[in-house]
Amino acid sequence: MFETVAVVGATGAVGQIVRQLLQQREFPARNFRFLASARSAGTSIDFRGEAHQIEELTKAAFAGTDLVISSTPDDIAAEYLPSAVEAGAKVIDESGYWRMKDGVALVIPEVNPQDAINAKGIIASPNCSTTQMVMALKPLHDAAMVRRVIVSTYQATSGAGVAGERDLIEGSKAHLEGREHRYSAFAHPIAFNALPQIGGQKEEGYTSEEMKLVYETRKILGAPEMQISAACVRIPVTNCHSEMIWVETERPIAPEEARELFEAFPGITVEDDLPAGRYPLPSTCEGSDEVFIGRIRRDISHPNGLTFWCVSDNLRKGAATNAVQIAELLVEPSW
């Protein structure tokens, strides 16, 4: 059992879900503290039936904590989390800053739990789009070695934070009413639109979001030679990311075998009945901690190819749930 757990970014979209999960899953700790920006400091929240005051995030605020779960922008994670490590805390970070640093474990508990258990210092939680894809790849990779992946993502506006959700809702109202909306999270209108750019430009014309899928997947699976190409698109959906994934394996995997592999893997739910119109949808997957897979079929362009559709709540398994599951790995085995 941990003595004191601190949640950093406790008032943000992911931080709020972290708080809910710590309550619902009865995470074993004697004390909980909640840290946020100076703007939120001093406000009161309810946790386990008691009022807790939000504390301002400072480098000195980590004194006395032994576990930190953090969900902040990259620059905040870079500046403050080393102080948490220096204070003796185990740190689980949701930002993108630490993921690809040497010596930092990048963990999905169902995929590489031992990396978290063996970790020193900061443990990183992957990007939301990476997490659901790697969950789906892992059983296939174990069975037949994935050699190549092509993925197209269709990502919800909640991935851009509260401002992204607000842009979709208010922008949609403005569009229907024939008036202008000043977008703050997106460079172009997201209402009734699709934006084929998430993140800044990186090598070969790919974006930072697309390259996260490449580098993070290789690191988590320990597969530096895996060939991966990604295209990431923002769509006018409030929550849940969707992905169409093509994989090439060393030997053919029939759709029937793939269904069995997915169904046996923890954290995956299969919804796959095309004639009945049954497959995962963002509208039905929201609020779940599972990764949902459907439209499983042979890739007719390659003898060793398989393709499928994958949907997951990006704020839960893609962020908050994964972080809390990592924390549970770190609790003493008797729990």
C-alpha cells in the first residue's frame, strides 16, 4: 500500500477520470493529494466522501508523496516531474515528454507489465492512439510476429482537451445557425469536417501524432524493425478514437483465428457481425475501459495480411485507465 498518492493535473479532463477510477477501483493508499495550476488551487473537490482542497503544483509540493500520477502538457511534465523523483516518489506520466527517453519504461499493463515493475524513476503511459493499437497488435504479434502495420486513425476532439470538445460543440452550433465560430484548438473548422493533421510536421511529411504510433509501438513491443505507417485524422466526434488497421504477419492468420486471439486477450472485446451491422462505434464505446475490435477480415491484397477496425475511449484506456492500471502493478502483491 502507498502512503500518499498525488494526482497532478487533477482538474483536467484526464485528471478528473483518474480521480474517479481511484475511487471506483478502491486504490489502496492512506492519503490522496490533488495538484493543479495556480488558477485551480484553493478550490474544493469531493473524493471518497471527503472534501479535498486543490494544491498548487510546485517543485516542493511532492515532499512526502510516494506515488505521483500526472496528466499535464509536455512542458509541465519536463519541468516538475524530476522533482517528484528526487522526492522519492514513483511517477506515472501521461504526457508525451518522457515516453521515448532512454531508461524510461513505456507501459501498457496488459502488454509489458514487467517493464513497469522493473522501472526506476518515471514510468510513461503511451499516446492514446498508440495504446489501443498496441493492445490489438500484441496477441497477433505473439502468435505470428507482426512485420508491417498500416493504420489510419479517426480521432475525437477530446484528444485536444477541453478546448477541442468546446470547439466541436460550439462550432457545430455556429455552423447550423449560419454564424462564425472562433476556433481555439484547431487551425480549421472541425464541425462537419475532417482534418488530416494532428500535431506538427516531422520527417518525410508525417506529423508528430503519426510518428508517435511508429516509435512508441516499436518500443512497447520491443520490435525496432517493425515497419509502421500511420495517417491521423481529426473527425467531428466528441470522444473515442477509431482506427482501421492493416497488419502483415510472418504466417497467415485467418479471421477466425484472429477473433479467438482477440477474445482471449485481457482488455479486448470483439464486436464483429457485419450482416447484423454489429461493430464498435465511438457512440457505444464511450465510458468503457475496453478496446473494441470488429470488421475482422483477410486483407485481399496480401497473403499474410489481416485488417480490422478498433475503437477505444481515448480519455480512459487511452489515458486515465492505463495510468491507474500501471499504479496497480506497483502496489505490493498482497493487494
